[in-house]
Amino acid sequence: MDYKQNLVFKSNKKELTTNSKLDIHIIDILGIEASSYTINTTASEQDGANVTSVKVEPREITITGDIEKNENELTNRDFLIRFFNPKQEGEMYITRNNIERKIQYRVSSLDFPTNKMYERIQFTLNLESTEEPYFSDAKNRGNYLTAISPQFTFPLVINPTKIMGYKTFKPVMPLVNDGDKETGIEIIAVAKRGKVDNLKFILNNNQYIKVNATLNQWDELRINTNPRKKSVTLNGENIINKIDRNSTFFSLKIGKNILKYECDNGGTNVDINVLFYRKYLGV
């Protein structure tokens, strides 16, 4: 199949786009379909062995490309060397047949094979996704637990004192994770209309995370349950010590999930946004 794909790299507040219309071209890319796996087993008295776990290994991505032979070729070569700095992490965004995904990477090597004088400069770039070998959505999936509902019809006569809309409070929200792996979420709660006491978020009527703190008007509470990014902050300050001792940094299982919230006081004062990225084995 002839794939149409485009790559964008972002690192250290800089961006590099590569496609057939620009000076830096991608010839081939390996390692985006799937990573390698390790199946751990224990001995069994039966035929075969007992599978104890399956581990997705760090992903290796190899990219080969070349640089257009023009007055900018040496400048572009120098830019590649500076951009793919092994000391800097980055994100690779890939669009393949209208599917957009991203992955974090570190640079393991960038080589320029010996070139003949009149040929294009070629390069081989090796990337590693060690901590998170999965691809994810290029954009997060946002879900609001509160929303504006319309409250006017046409023909419309505007009165300065007329209320144009009202809040619909949905303390229960379905969240569908149709990726290939469980994924954490980020919860953003803002006390827009007054105080909110002791917010509690419950997933699938099972696990929960409760913050024993009062949000004053316009305070912002953020909860991140993603591995290696777990945090609870109030207006940017760490308050992880305020969570209930039985709280769990839960993840969305594959399929449909139900998230709901409760609080001791001020439930209609808060706006809540839930963000998550689905994770995939490949593109």
C-alpha cells in the first residue's frame, strides 16, 4: 500500500517538518507498526509453561532521509545536528493516511554516511521511546462534566436582563477508551461560582481519588493519574498530602468507563474538564 505520511518533530521549543515539498525528505521509517514484546513464564507440570506477564519493550524507530541539494544543504545539515540533540527529549507527530498520532523520543544516534560530491546528503536517525513505547492521540480527548445549555429561541428579542443560557450539571460522564492500553487522565476543576469542599472523583463505582481541601472561588485543582506524571496541585502548588489515604491514581480501562464526582458542599460551583490520550501499539 502507498502510504501518505508526514512527520513533525518538536523539541526544545523548536519544530521540524519533513515532507516531499521541503528540503529535508524522509525516505524510510521503521519501528512505527509495533514494538517488541517479552513474554515471561514459569515452569508448569503441564505441557508448555504458565504465562506470568507480557511486557512491551522500549521502542526503536529508525528514519532514513536526505537533504535537497541546493544553496541551503549545509545549513540544513547543521540544523539537523543541532535539532536532534541527545540531551533534549522530543515528540514526533506522524500523520499516516489521515491518522494523527504522537510519541515521545530520545535521540540515540544521527549519522551522515559518506556521500559522493554530486549526490544528496543522506542521514540515518535512530530514536528510542524508552519510558513510553506507545503512540498516543495527537490531541487530547476533552470531556466536560458541566456545559452550557441554550435558553433562547428565534425570533430573538434581546433584553439586557435576560439570561441567555444556564448550566447543566452532569455529575456522571461516560469516557470511552478505544485505544490498545489503559490510560491515565487529567482532571481540571475550577471553582468558578464559589467555594467547593472536598472533591471526590469515582471511576466505575470502584476506585476513587478524594482531595480533602476547600477550593475558593476561581481556585484551580488539577489531578493527573498518568504514570510518571502523577500529581495533585491547587493553583500550581503540590497538595498531594491532602488526598484521602484510600485514594487511587486510577486509569481508564479499555472500553467504556464511567466517571462521576461528589463533594461535601458547592457541587454546582465547579466546572470540571477531563482530558486523556488513548495509547496505541502502532500507527
